[in-house]
Amino acid sequence: MKYILIPALILSSLSAQFAVSILDFKGEDVQDKLLRACYNQLEESLIESNRFTVIDKSQRDEILDEQKFQNSGMCDDACAVEIGQLVGAEYLMLGEIIGFGDLYQVNIKIINIEKGDVAEKVTSQIEGGMSDLLNGMEDASQEIVRRIASGSAPQPMMQQSGQMVTSVKTYGNIDIFSEPVGADVLIDLVEYGVTPRIIEKIETGPHNLILNYPGYERLQKRIMVLENQTVSVSEFLVPKTGSLFILTEPPGAKVYLDNITKGQTPLDIMNLPVKDYIIKVELDDYQKIERRISVQYGENTTQKYNLEPLPGKLSLFTTPPSANININGKNYKSGSNGIASIELPVGRYNLKITKKGYESMRREVFIRPNDLGTLDINLKRLPAGVSSNPDMGFLTVNSSDGRIRLRIPGVKEEQRLPLKYFELKYGTYMLKAYGLGLESEKRKVEIDRQRTTTIDINLKKKQKSKAVRYSMMFPGGGQFYQGSSAKFRGAIYATAFLGAGALLSNGISTYTSEKNILDQYQANYQAATSSADIDASWVLYEQQSVTVNDAQTNMMILGTTLASAWLTSIIDAYFFSGLK
């Protein structure tokens, strides 16, 4: 609905001209050029009546600007009076137009500046387009001028299709129902609650009805209220809708919206209520997609999904078992039963299956979506001393002592002897052989390509005499020589010896220092001549003698501890080494 305030001057003298100022028309949903056209139409009608002196718009704005008067939006009565006084007007005209569809509602307000109140209000409705509004404004302006000039009070006017009629206020009722219920009700832009709703005492004549409900199209219609009658309005609101266009690569996927089947891609889904949906896209042998999407009002939303194929599974059966499997550079291993089950994305793969002592095998496989492929691998045994890798050779170590262990540089695990055809890359290796109760030995060997290097290793037994000799050289040395079972005792002997030695060294230094002080006190005593000096020096000498004796005693204890650690280590090596 649109309202226009059309000013009217009520004049007491037909011959007098009155100064009038018209403020710029205000409006909603009306083009500025249309508001200016209505303003000009009213101004022209007033001037042509020869009853009014219309203050020029530019002159009005200049005066207000000089006075630094801030005027924005609709002006209240007090504001209007102030403006009228500033520009020298006797009457001020206010106007507003609010458009709604093809309906314009007009309200007219005229302010008497001298009295400071509203002289007149006039309301009219004009139905039609822009041209109808301009025609109606011309008719309304001329009618207002005619009534003012004749001295009669203006009456509310109803403009319909450009024809002017005078209305008499009578009333009727409106009974409104909507599906869904709960829609907001507006009549002539005035809120009247929600549906279902009975609205009583509505002025007869045409009215503009609006029903609003979230997610539904706004309903707008004209209704005619008749005197003492109830108009029944029942409306089914149309949901706001949008559309979806679903694409997938590859096509042919099933589409579900909120678990309801909609078809296969490419799929165009029309007239979807505006809201959020859970979309599911499914295609055999491809990973399912589940997303939340929003359907927007009046929009066609395109969603494209690139479907990922489900991985396939490759099952290998290797003979012999525990074979090494390399697939495009990534290593796997078959189990002790020879079975390896490997999940792989769709694609082409190069396989290499190897095992020491067997010829390697290469295969190419293609993995299809959600497919189970099987592959039987039978490796041929290589002759002894021959490697599947041309850069490899073999090491054979003979030994008659099963206690011997062998450490090979670059090989994590220790090897038991005897060792047969141990595969190594060609080069020089420093081997270390050791065993419980046996002397360790290092051996340098050369490994040649595709050849077997054979050596013999038999270690000498450890001797008791060496253990004793090592303990005599340093406490704990004999125990470390014996091996791991005696290393803990050796650590205790070594720690006791080193600790006692360090403390003894400090004790000797302390004793020497305190002994020098004692010698000085003795010299002072011998040099004293008076009885007082003799007594004083003697007291100091006796006190220092006690300190020196303590230092000497501590030194002897530490020396004993040092000797005990050394001697105990020797006795342990001789009697408890277990060596012969």
C-alpha cells in the first residue's frame, strides 16, 4: 500500500492568497522520479488555482541551509511549524507515498503554521499503474483546491481507476484462514496477528491483504469489505522453492534427498522447498558421498561430485611362504602360510616378488573398483652360491662350537655358527666372533659377486690367569674379561677403587695442609718467651694435633678401602671366575 499526504489549505477569504510550502514527498517502493512527478503535479495545481503563493523549492532549501536546519525523513508537527516559520509560509504541506503492487494509498496532511496544528487530513486510494497514480494525483489536487476555494471542508476521497468518489465510513468483518496456519496477517500494512483470524470492524471498501509464512511465497491480494458482512478468505500458501542440478563423474549415480530416491545423474530436481537437505550419492563400485546442501529461493544450484572408486583387493599365494612383495616401490610380505591380502586403489601396478635363495619374479596387475584379484606365485630355487641379485655374494662360516655368535656390519641380527650361504653385497666386512667363556676374535673377509667366501672360526677359551692379571692391573678388569655374568661385580670393584682413590687423594692433600699448620704452631711454641705466649701457643698446638690425627686416620681408612677393592677383585677373579 502507498500513502500520499496531499496538503489542503482552508482559507477564510476566497480572494486572499496564502503562502504555502510543499515538502519533498516521502515514499517506499516508489521511484524517486515518480515522487518528484507527484510533487510537481500538486505544485502546478495550487499555482493554477490562483489561491496560493507556492514558495519555490530552491528558495526553501536555501533558507533551510542558511539556518543549518537538519530535516531528514518524515517531519512531525513541531518540525513542520519550525520549517514554515523559517521559510515564511502560512501553511505547510506534507506528503508520503507507499507503493504496493498496483495499489497506491494517499494520506493528506496540512499544517497551519500560525496555530501550530493540523488543519486538515485527507486520505485517498489510487489503483493502477504509474500513469493512473499521476492522473489520480491531478484529480485529487484539483478537487482539494476546489473545496478549499469554495470554503467547504475536504472529505476523504477514494480514487478507483482514475474516478473520484466520496466515501462514507461503514464497516464489515474479515475471516482469514491459511494453509499452513500461523501466517502473519497484514491489512493495509497493519499487523493483525496470525491465521486463523477473524478481524472485526474493518472499514468497507477495498483493502490490501498480505499473508507471510517463513519458507513460503508472500501472498498479496485485494479484498472488498462490504457493510455488515463477513468476507471469508481461505488461502493455500505456495512454498518458496529452488532447484538442484546434480552431476557426477562418472554419471548414472543414484541420488537421495533426505533418504528419498530422486533419480540418477545427471539429475535436475525442480520445485524443491527452500531448506537444508542431506544428499546421498551412490554408484556401484564407488565410494558413497553424503553432504548437507541448502536450496536457495529462486536459484538453480548445481552440485558436481567426482566419485572415488572403491579400492580393490589383491590376494597373493606365494611359494615358498614369507616372500618379499614390492608393489610400485612399497614393500609387503606374505605370511607364514604364503598368503598376502593387500588393499589397493584402482590402477595399474608393477609387482616384484623376491626371497633369498630363489629367483625373483615380476608381474603386472590392474586393480578394478571393489574387485578381488588373486595371483599365484611360485618362485624357483637358485643353485647354492648363486644370488638373484648380480651384486650379491655369499658367506659360509664353519665352526665346531655352537656357542659362537657372529656380528656382521650392516646386519642387525647376530648370526649363529655354523653359517651357510649367507647373502651379502660384495665388499669388505670386519666380522666379530664371540661366545660365553670364549676369547672374542675379529676377522676381515672379502665378499665377491656371485661367489661364496668360506672361513673357519673356532675361539680359544678364556683363562683364569688372564682374569687375575687383568684384575691386578685394574680392579674389575678380570670380571669384565670373564663376560656378561661377572660385569656387574667388576663395575662395583672399579667404582669402589676409583671412588676410594679420589677420596684418598683429597685426604692426603688435607693431611699435608693440616700437618704444615701443626708444624707452624710447634715452631711458635718453641719460640715463645713469656708465660702467656707459651700457654696460648700450646693450646693451638694441641687443637691442631687432634685435627692432624683425624686426617691421618681418614687417610688410612681410604687407603684400606682402595687396597680392599683391588685385592677383592683379584680374589674374585681367581676363585669365582669359573675359568680354568
